[in-house]
Amino acid sequence: MLVDHQEYDVVVKAVAPVGAAVDADGQDGFIDPAKHPSWWSDIPRPAVGDRMRAVVLDASRTPPRLSALPGDIQTARSLRHTEPLARICPPPGDSRTVEWASVEELLGTVLPADYKRLVEAYGGGLFAGMIWLLEPGCPDPMLELVAQTAEREEILAELWEAGEDKPSELQEGGVRLVPWGFAEGAGHYLYWVVRPDVEPEEWTVILNEGRGPLWEASPVSCSQFLLDVVAGTTSSFYFTGLDDIIEPEDRFRFAPNSEFHGT
């Protein structure tokens, strides 16, 4: 069964003026002309046997509707885990606007769409009584994305210069770390592994121990990492057994920065 927001490698089975019938993981799907890049550019129209990446827009239709547009694929990646997270851990209800272009210019990199959606829906704050989400523009530098990026780069550079081993994920050239969160109390920092020529939606998470030299890589987005922690399905060594650490009323609650710092 196809699932909304999921991506598939599809094969075109038939083409008609109304769109293309495709095979998606052994199941029927349909891409209407406006959801194929050729509708918007001069690339060739779809033909039988063509292979492409597509995302499910509406799995309830018969056949399910898919899109091969890069913009729809990016949007789906931002929704894939933020929507289920919002269902079990509701956002405060007052969405915010961020000048992302300015933030990204300061950071020197584009940011993942799922992180932007999280910040716009939640703002900065504490998930499950455990993980602080950094946000751009927060008056508290400990919780501000750009400030923490600069501070953590300086701290890590000093540690590595002093002889601490870099994790294997950072051995290749051009890789950098950008922090997006940290663990309350324990001080574990959560970073994106930013690789050259890798789309932000494909960045994965790596954790640095707050009181030790160890690192833990997780091949997931930041929104999936948060969802897994909140839902209790995480495979991270550092966030298992949360029910023994946090208060039951905090398990599925998001607490905005304003509750703690008046920001």
C-alpha cells in the first residue's frame, strides 16, 4: 500500500493526454501532466519505460496520485515526520515567520525543509522534557541557531586540535557540522552532518556526548529523530528509557522557550 509523502522509484507503464500510469513498488499510481517536470520545461514528455523519482500526494485516490516535481518531493520530505510529530506532540498554535534567506546566508548553507517547518510551527523549545530545538533569532544565545553554530565550531576545533579523535563521518573533505538541538541536563549536542553536494533533506543526525568523547550517528532527519524520541521508538542509546527520566505529563508535550526564558 502506498503512503502519503513517501518516495518511490517509479516506471511509466502507459501514457495518455490526461497523464501517465506508473508502477510504484509493484503498485499502480498516476502522475497527471502538471505533476511531471515536462509540463513546466522543455524536457521530453514521459514515455513508456521511463524511470523517475516520485512522491505520493494522495494515496486515497484510485489509483494513488503521485508527483515527480522536485518541489513536491521536497515538501513531502518536510511533512513526512513533522505531521505525525504534530499529532502526538501538538505545537503551541502560534506559527512564526522566519527570514530563512538571511539565516542561511549567515550560516553559509541552506537548511533542511523539515527543520524550517518545525521552527515555523513550534518555534524553539523543549520536546519531551529532553531535547531543546535551536531556533534562529532567539535572544538567548544558548538557544540561538547561528550563535550556537559559531560556538560549537570553535569548541570542536579546540577539542580536535588537542587530540580528540574525529568521528569517521567527518573524515572526508568538506564535511562540517551544524547543531540543531541539545539534550537537557546531559548536554549531548545534536548536529546535522553537512556534506558537499548532498541535499539538506538528505542530511543525517550525529550526536556528541555531553560529558565524553563518544559520537553516535543516526541515518535520519532531525524531524524523524525528534519523532522517534517523543514516540518512544528511538534506537539512540542516549534517549531510550525516557519514561524513567522525564515526568509523564512532559512525554508528549512541547514547551516553548517563552515558558523558561520569557523570549
